[in-house]
Amino acid sequence: MPKLPLPLPTNRAFVVQLRAQPPGAPLAWDGRVEHVVSGQVTHFHSLEELVAFISRVLASGPAP
């Protein structure tokens, strides 16, 4: 019987919303991200800002 994957920890869950772009427009990293457990929210305007927020939240929380 195959092993089932371990459940994903909720303290590492985020909701990412990207701003809608006109048809044919290149992807713009512009939107909002929320850490599900803590409720921390920020708006971002680049992939770097998105990754920085996620990294900051994960670094400040308990180890998985």
C-alpha cells in the first residue's frame, strides 16, 4: 500500500490574490497576501515583495 503524504502544516498556509490584468497583458506581480493562521496581511507589487513577506512570516513563527 502506498504511503500517504504527511498533512501540510496550517502555520505555513497563505492566501495569495493577484490583481486582474487585461487580456494579453503580461503577468504583473501585484496583489495581496495573507497568512492564514496569524491573519497578517500585506500588499505587494513584485515577486520579491511577496517572497520577502512569506519568508519573514515563516521565520518568525514556530518550526514546522
